[in-house]
Amino acid sequence: MATSSSGEPTRVEKWRGGASVYSGRPDPEWDVDQVLVKRLLEMWEQLEQWHGPPPQPPGLGYRGVVLWSSERKRFSAYEGAVKLTAGNSVLVRRDTGRDFERLILQSAPPNTLPPFVAGAL
Amino acid sequence: MAIRITLDMFSGLPNPQVVVDGDQANEILRRLRPDSELGLSERLPAPVSVLGYRGVIIEQLDRKVRDLPSTFRVANGHLIGEGLRHSPRDEGVEDFLCSPTGPFRPLQLPEAAWIDIRKQILSYAKLRQEWPRRPPRESRRRRCECAPLYEPAWWNNDLNRLWHNNCYNYSTNYRTDTFAQPGRASGVTHNVTCPTTTPAAVADGLINTPGPKNRCPREGHLVALVVYPTTAVFRDYHWYRKGRNGYWTHKPGGTPATNVDNGGNLISDPRTANRGPYTIFCTFMVVMHGHIKLR
């Protein structure tokens, strides 16, 4: 995701993934490779708009995944809804098979996610 | 003559909204003018803090017509606003406003959206019938006069505060913006078990009080520690606090503070609340305000 303009250095947008799972300790985070990010961004473009209020996660336990970039874009996905927050803009789209969410979860390194996440999808 | 029409239905997203003027605005207002007054049994409360469709809001932006206030709502076939307890002159005006051929046509919402809106309108009609005539009241609980108030907006509406203060910050009512950990301010470590996390919190100044049986302390406020019991690398803890109205509230990690448990119920006792995977109840502790230090 390089951006460049004449006379300026190339910047690579870096992406991190995470899961909202804990309460006391910080949530797990990990680097997400550019190939997967590209796939996710392409997937996002194909998703249909979500209508109505998105599903609300419970307080404790698995509450969805996040993917955020060094350019302050943030995706959060939970139970079939993906929300993109970029600046003041918020878009929510339908992730019917939870594929977007699953791909981010599966990108977590081994032994990163607590056991109760296994039953979440 | 211009009016702003808002389809009041969303929670997180902005509501669909259009401004119409001229003949179109005049025609809509004509159809909305109050006709017969509602009977006593029809004067139902109009719940507005509900999820989903809540009616269509009309705002008269310049010259106001007689008989209609500057801002009012049409919902479930009734006009609701200052001085209004009437049916509109045209019974079908709400259906028109909420149709693909109505004033929202320029937004080009997909057909699926209109189908969804129709379903929500029917749900709202049912909700309005069932809505209690008086607001539900929490059952009387003994007040904890020294406990903090439940003020979720303060914790939730600022992203920095929301994301960087966890259950431990919230339960002790002590903001650090560091995602505070028990014992960190005092140099005491723990491995996320009841026998180790409890003394770590004591090192921060909390008072271990295992036997208060959910009663308000005379000074300070009550908190409760629970643990998610699993292999060490994944273990986690969670804290609740007892508030001034006697109910418990909590803030799971960097997510919003809430007064309900995982089952959506008010929390009268964290020992019996739905705690998801945090199945181990450790202890109650007392927080004396000004006597603790977190980091």
C-alpha cells in the first residue's frame, strides 16, 4: 500500500490485527502481512451496505476483530458486520459468511488467542 | 417553504435525511395537517430510545404552517409533537414518506432497505402497543451513598478514555490512560489467579473484604474480582463496581462501560451475573477514594 508523490519519500501503510477478547489485560495484537491486507481491502469493496443497527457484542468474552493501519483507518468486524472508521467517516457493510472476520482471526500467530475464541465463529 | 424530513431509524449511522421545498413540501405538510384528535386509548407513549424505526421527523425550516409545530414526528400513524395528539389528515402519509417513491427517492436506497424499513415499521407499531405507560423502574435497592454514580458517557464518549482505561480503572473509578494492571504501581506482579491478583490489588491500596455479602461499605465503594480460568498464557481477570443505586456496572477492557451482564440483565450481584468465560469469582474488595494508586 505504498503512496508516493513527486519529491516525497514512499510510505508504506502498515497494518495490525487484533482481537477484542480481554478485560483486564491488553488485547492481543499482531502484524498482518500486505498480501492478506490487499485481499481484505478487495473483499471490503465487494461487501454490501449494512442496514439498521449492527450486532452488539457481549461485555465479556469474544467481541470481534480489528484491523487498523498506520494511516488511521480501522476496521472492526463482529458477527457479520464490518465497520470502517476513517477520520469522521463510518461505514458499515455486511460480511454475510463472516469471511472478513475469519480471515483476520486466522492471521493471528499461534497461541495468541484464548480458547474461548475457538467457538466464536 | 422548506422542510427537512428524517427517517429516524439508525443508532450508529446517520439517519437518511432529505430537504424538500416548494410544491412538494406544501403537499406533504397538507397531508400531515392534524385531523381528528386521538382517543385516550390511542395516546400511547412514543418510545424514542429504542433501536430500529422510530418514526419520521419533520422540521419546518422557514415559514411555519399553522397547526403544526416547527418540529414534530409522525409514527405509527400518529402525529407527535408539541400540541399534537392527532391523526394526520391523510392516513397514508407515513407510508408515502417511507416508500421508495416518496421524498427519500433521491437517496436511491436499495429495495432491500425499503423491505427492511417496512418490517421495522411493523415492529415499532407492536412495540408502541406494548410499551409500558410508565417507564420501568429498577427495583428498590439499598443505596450506597459513598459509591460512584454510573456515568457511562464520561468513560465511553472520549476515545482516548474509552480505549486506554480497562475494567480495573473503571471499577476503582481511577483513570490512568495506561490500561492499569493490579500491582503495577506498587511493583507487585501477579499471574492472573485469585491468590496472586488479590494481593496485587491490595498493594495498590484496595482492601480485601471477602465477606461483605454484597453490602455497601460505610466508607468507599465495593468492587469484585473475577477470573477467566484457563492456561496461564490466556488467563484474564475482570472487575465490577457497585454503584450508588446499589447495582453493579463494569467496563470490559477498552470497550464501553455498561450496567448489564452478558445476558443483557442489570447486575444485582456479580457472583450470580452472567460473566461469560470469567467463571471464577475471587473476592469483594473495598476502594477507599484517594487511598489507592494505579498505573
